Amino acid sequence: MSNNAYSSDQVQLVVFKLGKEEYGISILQVQEIKRMTDITRVPHTPDYIKGVINLRGSVLPVVDLKKRLNMNAGEYNDNTRIIIVKIEEIFIGMIVDAVSEVLTLPVNNIEPAQTVVGGVSATYLYGVGKLDNRLIILLNLEALAGLGQETRAG
Amino acid sequence: MEINQYMGMFLEESREHLQTLNRCLLELETQPDNLSVLDEIFRSAHTIKGMSATMGFTTVAELTHEMENILDMLRKAQIKADHIIIDVLFKCVDTLEQLVECITNNQECSEDIRPLVSTLQALASGQAGFEAAATLAAVAEDSPVQSMLALDEVDTKIIYTAQNQGMQAYEVIVSLKEGCLLKSARAYMVMRTLEELGEVIKSVPPVEDLERENFDLKFQVVLISDREPDKIRDAVMSISEVEKTDILPYAKITLDKKPRLGIAESKPKLTAEPPKENIEHSAVQSALADKKIKSGQSVRVDIERLDTLLNLVGELVINKTRLEQIGLTHRLNDLAETIELMDRITTDLQAVVMKVRMVPVGQVFNRFPRMVRDLSRDLKKEVNLIIQGEETELDRTVIDELGDPLVHLLRNAIDHGIETPAERQAKGKNPVGEIKLIARHEGNNVIILVEDDGRGINPDVIKRKAVDKQLITQAEADKMDSSEVVNLLFLPGFSTAETITDVSGRGVGMDAVKTKIEALGGMVDIETKINEGSKFKIRLPLTLAIIQALLVKVHAEIYAIPLSSIDSTINITPADIKTIQNQEVILLRGQIIPIIRLAEKLGVPQIPNDTHEELFVVIVHMGSQRAGIIVDTLIGQQEIVIKSLGKLLAGIKVIAGATILGNGQVALILDVGSIIQ
């Protein structure tokens, strides 16, 4: 599993919130950030797939990231955003509670995922970034994209 | 890398030219004396040769080059386009097609062109009666020394050009003195001297051999020079140890002397147009022709770009709708007018973009005359293929998929449909069978007919076969009427051919045809009469990208049902619903139709206080199956652009795709087939 997105000396991260935790993904994987919009439910899909949206003429799936990571999903509010990411040529929207900032993190400050104990299954994690007093959980989007198989099975 | 950029263009154009070759060769076969057809063939071959040489595909270039030789001779009426030659040329085209295919797939090509090349060469020389060695034999007849030089085409052309520029070509035969010690040095000096006087275009033995002293005392050189022969002789003779120098001027070349042809034997001086002029002439002609074609031709665009364009137009339409809504809320007259104008423009734009994706069905039809010719020959039948309506346009995506099913149908028509000439004569028919391939518009559909005047399909035979193959029972067979029987042809594993040929009759054909056409959103019908022939009617939607659909609402959700699978819509009350073995059904004009509650099937979340006194039922069909789908309301009929749900959501059974509505919302398109099952 190559993870080019985190491979240079330092990475730029888009930092967002899920509940009280801060998460980050490489800015290179982020296509755009949208406000919450109408989502069309798609029947016979796992519950973390909220449905599909229209992004300038193309239809793309939206995943509720909190449900995907088995966290308690809350209500959507004004801060709720959809981050459009590109994973292996597929565009996916991810619903997050809020997008806070873009920051630069030296790669040395990233701890590999195995040493962390947390609520989120380690498969979906790339590591944890430390910056000042904050801990930013870095997600492994490629692993998250593996959800395609599960969908088909279900 | 840079070459790659032209690769696509090369491949496309090669294919186009190969198709032209095929078409023209067929024409040539029927009218061997048609010079304009020959010219077109020549041009196509020439273009392929040029392109492939530029791209570095030497095999292709080599083969086309040999073809050109033959074609050139045909053009000059030096040989006749008999069936042997035409067959060989067809074979060349086939080989070229394979070569191009290999290039497309980026494979090493195993195709060996050598046998073909030698056949071509044999044709060129064999028919020619005598060999190119005597070529040009510009040797003035009164010349005391016989030329030993054989000039190839290139040399001849150079000489010809030189002569046209007022220069002379000489054959210089140099003999060195017996006992000459440094033959190679002498030869070198001779060559240098000659090169100062003019241009040496050839020497026998070749320069390398001269340098290695790999020659006897004599060598020959072909020299182009504007000097007098005597001057040249003096210059050469001034070199020591040269015994003798003979200078033979080449006669003014009239290349017809290049005696490739039988006729030339008896009349070696036969005058044909000088080739140079001929070449120029044809170059001009082909340039003209190219121009003519190009003015009616098109720009090649990647279909993906068109899709992007279509998407953008779709976006535009959606945003226009939003503007309209704003205009309505704020009641601005100026805005309303502008929007109206914009509305017209976007509608036109959408139509144009859709049109751009359309290609004439001729693109598929073009390859059939050749196929029919080959097949009917193999099967010893005489078939006349009539193509009509090749200008009928279909969406590119449909066109690409259409080839295989049509091949199947045509093969069936030739193999099973058309009888042998003897049989036809016995029936009092024209011994030449007729197959019609017709395309035409019919409403929002395109109809493609494959019609033969052969023996037709005998329903009794089909019944018997079907029973034999245990596809149906005897009892079932007895109940069937003839149209039902004919439809048995489409059952998987059915084949009526008495003997299985490699052409058809493996029992996969019709089944595959039906599947393919249905996958394209079309239908196949058969009409047949014994001894009068059969007619296969394919009905296809104009495009796959845009379909007519009925939008329906289920609670808060909107779904689109393709109109092509809708029979009708009716209103019922809950009381009309009966149950048979726990299956809800309704009675429609005496027919029992199972019903499906869409809300339940799709798990649509209930909205409180959302009850309907009246139920709308959309009666849909897929094949012979019918069902009623219960929805809350009917929104209306609309043209929708089909979008895929993408990889992540692929494989959801009941949904065929998605579309974007006027307000920017996404609506899902139902897959009627899987909902019914």
C-alpha cells in the first residue's frame, strides 16, 4: 500500500472534525470542499453511504465518515461539510462535522498507526500527527475506498 | 513519445483507408476497367504506405509498396484486374488489417508478409513476361558493349529526372590494366574523378566491393553528368593503369521500357506516359481528391471530450433553471426576457452536442460488402447485398456495439437463408440471392432491417428442433402459433443448421444477437415466409446517453423509469389490489398483473401523514413479463441524460443509473428488468 500522499518531508493537511477529534488528510487528495447539499439516497447500500450528489454534472457517492468509522453520527448543521476526495481515480464525497484549517506537518511528527490505540479501526489510519498540543489522526483513504467491495457484497 | 501523439490518428486513418480499399476493390471486381476506382485504391494504398513509413511500421509500408507496384500496373493497363489479382489484393488488405490491429494492441505481429510480397512480386514480373534486368536497357541498340547493369525503379527515376534537367546519364565501363597492383586504389581514383564530373548513382560491383578489391578488372558506374562523354573518358583515362573506358549514354528514358509487362515484349518501345508526369498527375489528382473529401469531412474528437462537453451543457441547463426560479421570485422583466433567450440557446446547444455524438451507421455497414462477398464465395452461393440508408445516424456508443449482431444476422442470412443457385433456379427464383441491409428512422428509433429472399424459416422444423433439444415440450410446441415459434430462435442453444458450418449454426448466434440488442435498449423481431425469405428487424434507440423517461415520486424520492419499458399507467384504489398466494396482483383488461410496491422494494423512508386514496400504477414490461409498479405520483415524461453511479456504487441491482434533474437534484433510474424479477 503506497501512500504517496504522505511521502515527502512535510505534508499539507486538510484538518477536519469528527465529533471532538481532529482528523487530517493530505491536501493532494482533496478536490474541493462543499457545503451540505441535497443527497439522493441510493437503495440497497450500507448505511454509511448517504447517497449521491450532483457535482457539476457528474454523479458521485457521498459517505458519512462518522458512520463509516463506526462513530455516533450526529445531526448535520451549518458547519457540516462535504470533502470531495479523489481516491484511485474515484471521486467520493465525505461528510464531516467541520473543516477547520489547512496546516503543514513535518513527516517526522507522524507516528505510525500501529502504536496508537483508538476507537477507529487501525486499518483506516495512516498514523497520528503531533503538532504543538494537538493530535491529528491521519486517515488512510485508500483503505477507506476498499469499501466498494463491501458494498457489492451487501 | 512524440510518435504516440500521432498514433491514434495513424490508426484511425489507416482503418479508414483500409475500409476504402475494401470497398473499392469490391467495385473493381465488378468493373475492372474503372480507372477512377483504381486511382482511389492507389491513393489509399499510397497514403497507408506513407503514413506507416513515417511511423516506422516497415512491414506495413513494405506490403503497401508491393501493392502499389501491382496497382500501378493495373492503372497503366499493363495487367488486367482478374480475379487472381483481386484476390491477392484482398488478401493484402486483410493482412494489413491484421497488422494495424497488432499495432493497435501494441503486440508483436506474427503476420508474415513474405509470402504475400513474393506473390505480388511474382504477379508483377510473372505477368510481365520479362525481367527488370533488361530494364531501361537504355543501352543504345547500336552500342558495341552490352550493358550489364540492372537499374531499379529509384535509379530509373533519378535518371529520368536528370534527363529532364538537361543532364545525361552514362554507363561508364572501366577496365583496369592486367596486372594492376592496387586495384582498389585505382578504382577509388576513378570514382573520385567521376564524382567530380557528376553524380555517381550506382556502381557494379558496389563501392564496398571495390574498396575490398572484390572485383575483377572491370567495373561499371552509372554517372549523371552534364559533361560530354569524351571529356569523361579523357578524365578517366588520365588515371594510370586504366586500360579502357567505355561510355554509353543512356537513351532518353521513357519508362514504359521498363519491361514489366507482357505487352512490352513485343513492343519494347511502347509509349506510355512518362511516369514522372504520371506521378505528378496522380499526385495532383489525389491532392484534389483529398481536398474534396476533406471539405465534407470532420474533425476527430475523443468521445470523452464530447461527454465532458455534454456534462457542461447539462450544468448550464441546470443553472439556467435556477436563474429562472430567481427570475420568478423577484419578478424582474428584463431578467425573464434574458432567461428566455438563454433558454432557447441552451436548448439548441444541447441538441447540437447530442448531434455531434451521432455517426452514420454506414461506418458499420461499410465492412459488410466484403464479408458477404467472401462468405457467399465460400458457400458457393451468389448473393447481392443491397445497402440502404447508411447515412442514418446513431449515437457513437450504439454504433460501436452494433457490428457483431449484424455480422451474425448477415451470416445467418447467407448460410441458412439464401439457397444455392441450383436450388433457387429450381424454385423459379433468380439464382442470385438478395440480402437487403436497410437503416432508417422511425420516430425516436432507428430501424435496421436485414432481409433476405431465401428459403425462409419453417416453423415446423423449428418446433421439431426445439422439442428435440428439449427446449420446449411437445405439448407446448403444439400450442404455439407461428410467430411464437419463430421467437424460439432466440432461445439459448438453438440452431437450425442441418450441418454445423464454421460460418454459423453453433447455436449461439441468435441468442447473442438478442442479448446484445437488448443491452443496447433495442428489440429484434423476425418476420418470415417459407420460400420468400426472412426479415430481421432491429429497433434501436437513437442514443444511449439520453432516454425518455417517466419521473415518478415515491414519498419524498424521485425515480425515473425508462419509457421504453412502460406499457401504460393506470389509477387504482387500494381495493383493486387482490392477492394470489400472497402475491399482490391487479386485474387489467382481463389479465392478471403482479404488482410491486416501489416504496417497499426500495426501502423508501415513510413520511408521516402521507397516505393516498388513489394509487398510481405504472405497467412495465421486460420481454414477455409484465408487472405493475405502485408509485405515489407521476411527475411527468422527460428526456434524461443517463449518468453512471460510478465504481463505488456499481452492482446495485435495481438501479440502472442516475440522472440530474432540472433543479440540480440527482434522481435514480430504475432497472425495470431486475425490479420485475
